[in-house]
Amino acid sequence: MSKLEFPSSYIKFNCTGCPLEENKIVWGQGNYKNKIMFIGEAPGVNEEKFGKPFVGRSGNLLNIMLEKAGLNRELFYVTNIVKCRPPNNRQPNDEEKLCCRSFLRLEITKIAPKLIVTLGSTATNAILFNRRSMKLIVGKLVKTKIDLYSYLVFPMYHPSYVLRSGITRDDYLIFFLKLKRVICKIYLTQYKRLRWLVNEICKK
């Protein structure tokens, strides 16, 4: 299946006043029609270089985990809460997150995802509006409300956390296998028109 990119015509670009406005913008990419969003923190060096989210070491690990779980990244939409790389790959600060919030909400509104997969504490806190420890919510399906609409959220550790030996790859894979079960349940009960996708993902 061909890869679909989020239409640039949806973006009313205005970054005036953002501390990162001189940096290269890395928009989300992927198949937005299948209603599954992966949201990370911010672009890194490789993402800035190639203009695509999750193409560095973290992206490579994400691809490996998805493949091992029987999931194809090209079926999903991948983005970040901040669209430009912060200096020295540090975490985005509150001002930067605030400046990009309208773009992220626009993505969510246009896609209307059946499931949002947050990668890491920064993305999880931005979507769930809390500061709870990842250990308390990782791998658990929770609900949140954004602009009066409710969404299901599946918090995951960021791949960089695994690369820093926060958990083992085997333990990380367990979350992806659980994610697959969640996705299959959603498609089977809420999104039945995508029968071909159910067959491709859920019967492996």
C-alpha cells in the first residue's frame, strides 16, 4: 500500500515568536486514513536532516519492534508534539510545546484517531495533561478529552528510553504485542469497514 502524507494544505503555517522558528520543520507522515496515530517528543538530528519523523536510532528501533509484533509502520501516522528540533536534542520546553500545540491539535482533529499511541513521558503528558509517572500508565489503555472530543490513548516508552537501557528490548516488545491486541480489538469492534486491514494485521 502506498504511503500517504498529511496534506500540507491543512497546515496554516505561522510560527512567529516560536524559539525554534528558524529550524527545519518536520511534519508528521504516514497513513492517516487508518486512524492510528503515534506521537513522539520532537525531531532529532536525523529527522531534521531528512525531514521525516523517527528515522534515526529511535525510529529504527520503533520499526524493529513494530515488525516483530506483526505491525507495519506504513499503516500508521507518525508525528511529534514539537515539529522542530530543540538545541542539542534536549526535551522541548513549555514555550515550544505551546507554540506547536495548535498544529498537533489540527493533526488530531483531521485524523480523528481511534487510537493515539504516545511515545515517552513528554508526549504522554502533553496528550493526557498530567505529570504521572510512565510506570503507572505505560501499556494501559486510557481515555482523554481534547477539544471536547474523547480519544483512547496507549502510552508507551520512547525508543530512546530502551536505547539508554531503561528496559530490555524483550520487555519493550511485550508492550508492542499488547498494542497489536488493542489495535485489533478496535478495528474489529469500532472500525469494521477496514476488513482488509483486520486481515493484514490481526490474523498474522
